[in-house]
Amino acid sequence: MPKREIPPVALRPERYAVGIDLGGTNIKFGVVSAAGKIVRRARIPTLAARGPKKALRRVVATIRRFARDYEIAQVGMGVAGLIDHKLGIIRLPPNLPGWDGTPVKDIIEKATGIPASVGNDVNACVLGEHLFGAGKGRRDVFCLTLGTGIGGGIIANGRLVVGANHAAGEVGHTTIFPDGQMCKCGSRGCLECYAGAEYIVQRALALLRTLGPKLKSRSLIRRYTRNHPENLTTKVISRAARHGDPLALEVIRETGYYVGLGIANVIHLLDPEVVVIGGGISGFGKPLLTAIQATVDERTPRFEDWRLEIRLSELGDDAGVLGASQFRRYI
Amino acid sequence: MPKREIPPVALRPERYAVGIDLGGTNIKFGVVSAAGKIVRRARIPTLAARGPKKALRRVVATIRRFARDYEIAQVGMGVAGLIDHKLGIIRLPPNLPGWDGTPVKDIIEKATGIPASVGNDVNACVLGEHLFGAGKGRRDVFCLTLGTGIGGGIIANGRLVVGANHAAGEVGHTTIFPDGQMCKCGSRGCLECYAGAEYIVQRALALLRTLGPKLKSRSLIRRYTRNHPENLTTKVISRAARHGDPLALEVIRETGYYVGLGIANVIHLLDPEVVVIGGGISGFGKPLLTAIQATVDERTPRFEDWRLEIRLSELGDDAGVLGASQFRRYI
């Protein structure tokens, strides 16, 4: 552990950081105070297909607009993909076809004169939760984002762990069933094949087909989708569960079991003090958390006074913007 | 990543460090130069059952003996168990009954006046390999020790990761088969239940029983154990494999598959540049490494120029002493 403690946020109170969450559809901005409050927000469409140059021109314009009203000390951006954290170059972004190799850091710095950092979007989330959210004050934090894909980010010893190839934290592609189904990634039995959004929906539909006519007629999932299974989403499952639908609850319980298997392995390897669950699927809420906790308890026998909490994200959608705003000190 | 690079070894050339590997049977010592060479060695019996006080008195006497001939700047000790790295207290040591709670750091410092650090034995190994061995010059290293138990140690960003409960790196208890056999730890399907020494031996015996009389009569394992299966050890399997025994090679291949499953998950989570395989079972050598590599390649689809090597330990039995000698700067 470093002998000298570094204060988490290095901004003088009168200075601000801009955090940017660059997605395939939208670019979200936040002007973040030294206390971790978002004092101004903006959102512009990515229009990714028109290429990175045009989009980044609009990003730069937005930063300049902020700079008229705030003293901006640093800019940070989170992007899905294998980001070169050191050079600030986007590599193989899944949602930004044609953007591979874009030197985002350089472009922003040259255009604005403000130091910029670029990192993976899930790394932004874990940093946000570590500095301002559910992992505040804890030196060892793991954050999972559950959605279409399943991502992970690591804070160990109070520092971001990016790995030798900028690819650390890929909990979604850890194997939970060695002989399980093929994953798009080329491996087999990955956590994502069981707890990714589309697989959850598929499982719910498969379960629905096994119901007898009486139970089927009572199913809230069936009612909410108006008997059009193609309309089923994890949000519908969430809503059905809140109203007590047994099949929806069973699907959530199963999802929690799978996620719990992945988290138990994370706990054995990293021994985090807090595991934070974020992303859209974390909207399953309490029943999901309960099932995760039960699996983790079964799989990670722990001693008394063991420091471990599994919590839902506190920052929700803001985690990425808040974390990215503080990348400078961490990558 | 820290902006300021810290040189790995902080000793002035004329100063030395003492590394100690405290095992259930023996205590091994090394006087380590700033260049990472062991310039003097000692080994005394632990006599663990007589209690920690007597053993530590002999440890202190040995350190004092060294201090007559060398300027000793620091002492470090690696011990199996859940060590409080900060306070230097041994907790729940599996091989030292009655030693729970022993404040080893305090005892050594008070008696010798030399700064002492105490850490987990596998953390000592990974630090040794990182500073002086197969992981030299790499900032992200994972080390597995394969033996009766399976341990792991993590270097991330050039720093030791001990976790919130001093329990990080426990790759032996990550689940590889969720519905697998019960483990002594209370969980199920742990890597250790498939690749721990006694399970390897059991598997070899089970395979031996399935052989027809002709193949059985040719089995080197059967010959080396003189038809006494209770004499079978992993060393015998190793020897039989070196002489081409098909059953021994099959057992090693299977072991590599299991270890590979565990390592693949480590790679997804930590993205190390080097994975170092140590411990007695690493004596299986090349066939083990080949099987591990094949499984990892299947499970972790990687891009071109990906930085990852899986290597056998370079320091062997010395890793623990060498790493422990440098604990001071890392824990």
C-alpha cells in the first residue's frame, strides 16, 4: 500500500472537471465540482456513423461552452471498448463502428488546451462509485454493470486496475459453466451468456412456454406483453416481479444465482470491501440482490468481521460521468 | 497508475534484507542482496507444536547471527494463512496450530530493532517472481502455487494486492464447476478440488482401475508404486510422465485443463502480463504448461499483440524467501 495517502479528488474548490460518457447513441456531459456534484449537464446525439471527427467537434464545442462559465481543470471521457488508457486512443469500440484508433485525448487537448483522459466506460463507473457513491471511502471496490453486456471495473489499494492490455475487469466473460453454451466472444459458458439481458429474456420465454394454461393465463409477463413475446424486455420482467409474478421472480432469482457465481470468484480473487451492482439489470433490485447474496454466502465461506458488502449502485446513470471526470489522477 | 515510478528494490548496495519462509515443518532464511541474490541461507525446524514464542526466539537468534556479518535493513516473513499484513499478525495459519493471533512483526522488531513485515506466503512468491523472477519488469503479474492447496498472489500496477481482508488471490477456491464436488472450505467445485495434489492422485488411481489387464501391466505408475497405490504421489506421476506413461500424461493434461479454467478467469478479471506457475505440481513441467495454455487460448479470445505469457516459476523454492525479503515496501 502506498505510504502517502492521496486525497481522492485533487481539484481546488473553485475548479471543475468535465465528465463525458460517450455512448453509441448519446454523449452525456457533466460539469463536476470538487465535491463530486454535477452542477451542469448536457446531452447530444452521437451520430456515430458520421465518424469521430464530426462528433468530437461537437464534444469540443460543448466543453468550450462549459469553459465560459466554469474554470475547467480537466476533462475525462468513458467509452465502451478496449481503450488505451495511457494514450487515450479508442480501440475496437463495439458501439462506434469506424472509430477504431481515434486519438480522442489528443484531439480534445489540442482543441481545448485542457488536459484530457480517456478510459473504459466501466472503469469510469467503478471510479465514480469509489469516489462518490456506494464504494466511497473504500480502497477495494469491484463494480459490475449488468445490461446487454456485463462489464466490471476494479479499484484495488485505492487505484484503478486496468491491466496489461487495458482489459481488466471482464467479469462478463469469466466462465461460470465450463461446458455451457457458446458465447459470441468465442469462449463457452461465460457469465454474460446467462445473465446478459437477452439471455434473461430468452430464459423467461422458455419458462413461460412450460406453464400450464391456468398459470399462463395468470402470468403478468404475458399480460404486459399483450401476448406478444417479442415485446418482452428485462424492464417488463422487472415490473412483473414488482407485482409479485412468480415466473418473473424465478427468472430474477436465477439471474442472481449466475451473477453470484461470477461475483464469488471475484471475491476470492480480489477480496473487495464493496461490490457495487450497476447497469440496467440492477433495476431488478432487492430480489436480485438477495439471490446474489445467497449464492455468494454459499460460495465464499468467510470469517467473523469479514468486510464485504454487496450493494446496488448509488449513482446510477451518473456513475460514468462522475468517474470519467476524475480519470486524470487515476489513469 | 502512479506518476512517480518507484524503483523495485530500495536497498543501498551495501545493505541486505532477510527473507523468511515460515512453514509448518521448516523455517527457511535467506540474506538477500540489493540485486536479489541470496548470499547466505539457513534452515531450522519449526517445531510448531511447541508454540510461537520458542520458534520466534530461534528466528530472532538467526537474524542476529546474520546481522553480525551483514548490515540488515529489513526483515520480511511469509506465512501460510490469513495474515494481517498491516499489523504483521498471523491469523488462522493452517499449518501452525496454536499460533493464531501471534504478533510476529512486533516480536521480531522489538527483539532485533530491525523493521519487519509479515505477509501471506503466496504474496511473498508473487513479489519474488515480480522483482527477481519470471515476472521481472512486468507491472501486472499473477502467481499460482500448485501443491496440496492452490494459492494465488496478485501484482497490479506494480503493487501487491492484498484485499480488504488480506485474503486476495484465493484462486484455489474459485468455482470451476458450480455443481462439482464439495470442498473442505464449505463451497463446491473449487479449483483445488480438481487440481490439488491429493485430488490429482485420486484421479490417477481411479483411471488406473479402469485399465484393462494388459495396459495395467504396462503402467509405469503401477510399477513405480510397486503395485501399492497408497504410495502414489504427484512426484511419481511426474516421473511416469517423463518416461512417456500415457495415463500419467492424461492426468497431467486434465490437471492443466482445470488449472487453465481457473487462470482464464484470472486473465479476464486482472489482465496480467505474466502468469507464473509455481509450487510442487509445477514440476509436471511442459505437458502441464501446454494443457494450461490450450485451455486459456480457448477461453480468452485475444487480439493481436496481446501481452500475456504463462510461464513456470523461475525462482522455485526461493521465490518465497526473496519476495518476503522485500515485503517492507509493498505491504
